[in-house]
Amino acid sequence: MDKYEKLINRITEAGIELHSLLVSEKGSLEYEGYFTPEGGRDKLHRMFSCTKSYVGLGIGLLAEDGKINFGDRIADYFPEYIHKDSDPMILEMTIENLLSMRTCYRKTTYDASSRVKNWVESFFIAEPDHKAGTVFNYDTSASHVLAALVEKITEKDLLEFLRDRFLDEIGFSKEAYIKKDPFGVSMGGAGLYAKSMDLMKTGEMFLANGKNNEGKEIYPPYRLREMTVNRVSTRPNQREASGYGYQIWIIPNGYAFYGLGGQWLMIFPEAETIVVTTADNAGNKFLDWEIMLGAQELII
């Protein structure tokens, strides 16, 4: 039994329905497997919170273009939702607070089932729990607001903006899309539908320090490194993770895009290894991390 079969067995024996597994080592795609119709090579798969990391890439480009600074107050970009009685803790939140999941909230502010209450507005009118920058809380509304910020400044859909800047250069699938919220904003927290290979190609760009296969720089390498610095401890929220960067998880030996259900893009720089999975574990997030722990065995 080879190491890829061992990983597949570990995942399935944990009770996870594995849809796809891709592994690249030292620039070569060493394993590509699809195990269900949902995980087919040309199948669009919902990547859930992997979307957040693409939002982070968009925000990095805005900063590189001089459109924003991470220390800017997010409320200053959405004055339409601010009033004289707005809580000072909301007004003080910075873009960096949102990027690193250290908002003033302990949970997501919007109601995903609501077709009446604006999802972005909810972020500026919910009652805060603590001062921003002090506590890590995984807050999907933060990513959604950052997606709204990209779309407001660029006047483009989030994915269109990313396509124009680098996704087309890496061969990201034309069919991929990000679902919209009921008010027309791309769901930056969980709305990406893409192919497994799209995640792999994104990982390859990270390992190549922002270059495409021809060696052309298509994304500022400094901004990629900036995303993957361990900014905050995630414990006890997630015991298996090492921490969190800018819309990206820091894991042992690397960093990762992670989406509920077992959607992973894991990048291990020293081992020059990339592992992509899509899966469905019926929403048991603790099982998701079993995939990551199994992937670590590939690089040992």
C-alpha cells in the first residue's frame, strides 16, 4: 500500500466521504483521484470557507494598489451603515482585525436565512462583545464584509477582479463562480464553487512565490507571505491548528485554505508539497481536521 492509499484509507475509515484527492510534490502532480460523481475532475464543488482565503488574496491586491491600508477603519468604507449612536467598538475595527478574525464579535452577525436584513449592514449594527483585536473568533461575516469591500472599491464581482489579476493566468476554471447573498454581494465567507484542480493551481502559485508556470510574477510575493504569517493563536477554538494569518489557517508545517466538510488546500513549503481534498462529512468539523492530520504523514 502506497502513502496515498494510506491517506485515503485513513480519511474513509474516519467516516468521511472523500470526493477527491490531489497531491503535488516538488512541482509534479503525483496523485489525482476522484471517488464520487460530486468529486469529478470537471465537477464544480462548493468550497465553503476556502472562499475566505480568496477574499484575503483580493484584499492583498487592494493594499498593493494603494487603495486601502490594513490599519484603516472598516467603518470608514461603509458610511451608509454608520449613525451617531454607532458603538465605538464597531467604529474602531480595522481591516486588519477582519483579516485576522479578531473583530468585536464572538460569532457571525448575519442571518443566512434572512432575505430582509442586509448581511453587510448587520456587521455594523450588531451588538459588539469585546474590543476588536483582542480575541480570535472565527467570524464569517468579517470575510463577507471584506468581499463587499473589494467589490465596492473595484466595482467588479470579487471573482471577476481576481480573474483579471491572476486567476486567468493560472488557468482557474472559467465555470467557477461565487454565490451571491440576497442583496447582490459575493458570499465571501462560503460561496465559492470551483474544481479541485482550481485549488491545486492556487497552491502552486503560492509555492512559486506568486509566479505562473512560465515564471511570470502574477501576484506580489510579499502579499502572499503576509497572508501566511501566524497572526493569532486559534486555541482553544481549534486545537489542531497552529494559528491564523490573514484569511488563512496556519497548520503544522504549512498553511491552508479550509472549508467545512473537508474542503482543503494544504501547502507545505519546506516539503514542496500541496494536498487538495474535497469531501462531505455531514458537517462534523472535527473530522475535517483528521484529513489535515493525515496529510501531515505524506511529508514526514
